[in-house]
Amino acid sequence: MKKILIYLFTSLIVISGCRKEDNPKIPVLERVPLIQLTADKTGDATISALNPDAFNGKFSVSLFYPSDAAPSNIDIVVIKNGDATKVKTVQAGVKSFPTSIVLTGTMIKSLFGVSSVLGDSYTIGANVTTTSGKVYPAFSTLGETNNGGISSIAGSTPTISFAAVCQFKMTDYGAIGASVPFTVVTDEWQDYSAGQTIQVKIIDDTHLSFFYGTDVSVQPIVITVNPADNTTSAASVAYGGYGGAPIFTSVSVAGSAANVVAPCDLTVAVRLAHTSPLGSYGSFTIKLKKK
């Protein structure tokens, strides 16, 4: 009991010796606005690995809370493949919101010294300079610079990304309306031999056509490309005869794995079922590659 009283008495002495002046002062808290980046759908959503310098990305910069305290200014910056040690400035000194920003493939090449290749990705953020002059960087080599909850706020996008992918663009295969030389990779119908060159008509953004070697009632076979999944199809067409009757008809085989475009290889293929009034001849794949 005596020891307990001694301990209590000592504690009272220690507590009574504490002064509020002994505690460190809490720093003045500064309100930092949350920047919102929003991709503009009128720009490119991805970078074509085949023609990366033609990329034309667009996005807007605004305050997530429009009535929030405005920063002194912000710098729009970008990093490549997650490397925060090499931060490049896209546009400095943004002071009005919302503001529209453009990031092109040639700008990316200028910033990083090389054109994009398949698999490259670019993350865009904002370095915020507050009215006090303090800078809050978008990216840091020390780890996450934002509060852990910022990126999970519903609707919040403090960063956006663009990646170089094998996206299908018909203009990579040729100019719309032009006839373009293609190499025959394979023709199981055997009108053409592997390595032979034929002309392919680029009809529009999702259609191209070619002819088989018929010379009677000749009609083109039109291939339709679905850019959403890079699959191909061909509607039924009587494409002609070889020196006379019968007239042959072809139509794509639904669900065939051969019905595909490979944008990075600039190939297009379709599996066609061939018939005539005399009967069915089976299904055959033709695969073409832009020269």
C-alpha cells in the first residue's frame, strides 16, 4: 500500500509539471483541391501501336468540387509505364477550370524521345500548387502521395491513362476508297497461291473486299470487321463462275476461329463456305496481309 501511494504521488508531480507550451504546435492545415481529369470521347481512347504518332488524346481538367478553394495553378504531367522518376510536363500553369487539354502522339515522342510501342502506357496527373506556394505532386517515388481515400471517392479520377494497343483501324490497312496490294498468306480454296499479290478495296471504316479468280458474273466478296472484338464476317454473295456455269456462292462460317483481323500484323482472314447449284464444296479459309 505504501508503494502504491508513493507511485500516485510521483505521478501527480509529473502531471502537474506538464505545461501546454511543452507540446509541439499543430501546423496550419491547408485545403488542397481535388483535381478531376476526364477523358474526352471525341479524342482517341487508345494509342495505335501501328501508328502511334497519329494518336490524338483529349481530356478535360476541372475541380472535383467546383466550389472548392482554387489552386494557384496546376501543371499537367505524365509518366510512362509507371516510372515516377521520369515525370514530363504536358501543360504548365493551368489556372482556369474546366480546361481542355490535348496530348498527341508526336507530343509523347517529343517528351520521351521515342514513339510508343505495343504495351506502353501513359498515366496523366496534376501537380497542384496551392495559394501558399506549396506543391503537391501527382506522382512520387516515395509512394502514394494522395490520401488513401481520394482515388476511391465515387466519380473521382485524379489520373487517367492511355495505352498503346493493337486496335483495329481500317486506315492502317489502306486509305478509304483505295485499292491496296495485299499478299495472300493462305487460300485454301486455291484460287491464289501463297505469296501472290492481289488487290483489296478499302470500302469504309469496317468493310473491305476482294475478288476470287472468277471471270463470269464477277462480284466482290465483302468482309465486315467488328472493331469491338476484331472478328470478321462475310455476307452471302454469288461471286461468279470460272469460264461459265455454275455460279459459285460464298458466306462466312459463323463462329469460326479463322474469322479474325490481327491489326499488329495487318492481316485479315475469313472462313468461307462455298456452294453452287450443283452442291456444297465445304469451308475454306483465306488470309491476306497488307504489303
